[in-house]
Amino acid sequence: MLALGVIADDFTGATDVAGMLVRGGLRTVQLIGVPSSSGADDIDTEAAVAGAEAVVVALKSRTTPAADAVAESLAAWHWLRAAGAKRCYFKYCSTFDSTPAGNIGPVTEALMSELGTDFTIACPAFPENGRTIFRGHLFVGDVLLSDSGMRDHPLTPMRDANLVRVLQAQCGAGTRVGLIRYDTVARGTEAVRQRIAALRSEGVRMAVADALHDDDLRTLAAGCSDLPLLTAGSGLALGLPELYERLGEARRHADAAGLDPMVGPAVVLSGSCSQATNAQVAHWRDAGRPARALDVRALLRGDGAAAAEVAAVLAWARPLIGRGDGDDAVPLIYSTAAPSELAATQSELGALEAGARVEHALAAIARELGSMGVRRWVVAGGETSGAVVQALGASALRIGPTICPGVPWTQAQRRAAPGAQGAQGGSIWLALKSGNFGAPDFFSAALRMK
Ligand code: ADP
């Protein structure tokens, strides 16, 4: 029985929310993109989603033009609805990442009209990871979003912490954005319901919801149980499994996070430039583990230089793949850079084009490493994870145990390349980390789990 269909605007965001649902006991599968309606994809997908109580469709729509993001999100919902989903959850980042043009507003409006609803909430809060909302302002740890490292994000710099204002600017003239304040949430489910009724009667169609603690998210989830659409970070999902069980819409399972034992050669790929990832790369290097920085300037110069750099990286990594010294010898390949360095590389081609070229190179590297036999992948960066997973030809991920809040291990059946004999197929395991997440030792902590 499919209780919930989730549309996530990037890959790590999808694994984050899927991990949250699994922790709550729902069997959850993450699909990479909207399944095509023909051939092998269908068979893979049908087998993968059989028995799932929640399905998360991972899109790569955070930074695409709004019209494309809307079209893809609607296609994802059509697929989920056909698979039996009654409720829809639009998942974005806990730091409300959006480009200045902004896709969260237009996608929400389109889903509202598709689901025939006149109201929904927006709540990226994730207290466990330090994302809280008060009076509509998003905090990252102790500072406003606009004072956090998100100021300098390569693709989605966030320079206004007032989410009511940010969301309003992304919506059409007919959509008013309001606020469900913390004092309301603190009074409980009934107060939230009454506030929603009041906002509706004033013609407000979306409300940013304050939340400081996990219990606030549970209150909001219960107070919104009549709404067919929720829009949020992954935090709001923490109360849903229990709520759906109470409503008789799902059953929870103790073994929802079970994966097969994780075996085989491993690699770490990092294309995130967040503060957290910079610290993780530094930690790995400081521990004396093998690490190779990509020469990003070569990647940006064009095909010849880029291809030569990819070949050089692969030549460096090849002898390390599956070396017998355990996970201390796992190679890390990264484009991760400090803000000043990043600004310098972006100034040449623009952030989007520079990002696309780096992603392209990491995808090519992943493809080759896959054919060298790598089976365990730790990947840092949302967009980067999307590119890597696509390159590996994984179409559905079973969600497993949590490495750190927001990041579970996942297992995928790698599709055999046409004409390949066996060796290309089989399971691989992926830890897909959103840039901002994880302690400095995240990479080795992930690899320690078997
Ligand atoms: P995060 O999860 O931290 O947001 P993403 O992978 O989603 O990480 O986004 C980072 C973007 O920055 C990607 O498009 C990536 O290709 C790009 N990028 C990574 N390193 C560099 C670099 N050194 N110069 C320019 N762009 C880069």
C-alpha cells in the first residue's frame, strides 16, 4: 500500500527524506528520475517498488529553469499517482536552496493545482541538523541563513533568511504567502488547524511554518493531515510514518532499513564546496589518506585538457582500487574548493557552466571506476550525486541504515550495459551526502559501516 509519493528536487535531498521515512519504519524506495514508460526500466522499477509504502522520485530540478522543474515535478506526480499514492510531499533542501529565479514557488503552485488543493505549508526546518524557523526566518545553527555558508553556495546563494519574502517572490501574483507562527505551533495540533482555516479564509494559499524542535514538526504533520500536499525539507517527514499508521494508511516495520552486506572496492567522490565538505576533505587529507584534487581549471579549459585531466585522475586511482589495506587506502577524488578559489573558477564561465563541466568530469570518472569494479560509493554534493548515479545507470535505490542525520546508505541494482556479460550488473551501495551534512569524519564513518 503506497501511503506517500515524494518528489525531491535533488538526489541527496531524496535520499535524505527517504532515510527519514525508513527510520520511521516505512519501506521506502528512491527512484532516479521519473521512470520511462517503456522496456527494461519498467521491469526494474516494478520489482523495486513492490512492497514499498513510500516512493521518492529524485529529480534534478533545483537549478533548472522553472518551466522544466514544473514539467518534471508534474510528471513525477503523475507516475506516483498511477502507482497508487494518495498524498504528495514536495521535498526541497533544509536551507531552502533556490536560484534567484526560484523553483520552489512555481513547483508548489503547479502541484497544488494538480492535486486540487487551495492550501499547503512550506517548512524546511530540520532541528536535528540545526535548521530551525522562527517568525518565518530560517536559522542554520546559531546564525540566520543569510549569514551562513549558504551565502556563497556555487549555484544557489541564499542571501535572505525571511522565507515568507523568498517564497512570495517566487510565486505568481495570485498566490499570497503567510506564516504559521511558533506561538501557534507550540499550542498544538488544533491551534495549527485553526490557523490554517483562518489563513484560508483570508485567501492565503501557502504558509511558511515555524519549527524549533522535532515535536513541532510532529504537531505540524498532524495539523496538516487533511492536506493532500506538503512541501518541506526532510524534517517534516519524521512524524509521518506514525501518523499514517494511526490513520490506518500504512504499517510500520522494524526491518525497514535492511540492506545486503556491503562488500567490494570503495571510492569517495566529492563535488560539493560547502563548509562541511571542505572540512571533510581536509580531515581525510590530514589523516594521510589517498586524495587527488581535480585540476578544475583544466576541466574548464575545454575538451582536450578536460579529457587529459580525467585520464590522469583515473591513472592515479587505478592502483588504489580494491587494494588490500582496507578502507584506509580508499581513494578520494574531489573538486571541493574554498569560497575564494570557487569564485575565481566561476568568474571565467559562470557558475552553472563551471558546475556542469565539473559534474560531467566526475560522472566520466565514476563510469570508469565502475568498470574497474568499484561497488561502494561515497559521494558528496547533491548535484554531484545526481550526476554520478546517472553515470552508474542506477535507476532505483533501496534505502538502508543512517550514517548521520540526513544521509542513509542505499543499495542499487546496477543495470547491465547492453551486451555486457554479467560483470556489469549486481548490487552497488551508495552514500549520497548533501553538501552541508555530516561531521568532519563523515567519509571514513560511512566506509566503516558494512
Ligand atoms: P552541494 O550539495 O554542496 O550543494 P552540489 O554538488 O549540489 O553540492 O553543488 C556543487 C556544484 O558546484 C556542482 O555543480 C559542482 O559541479 C560545482 N563545483 C564543484 N567544485 C567546483 C569548482 N572547484 N569550481 C566550480 N564549480 C564547482
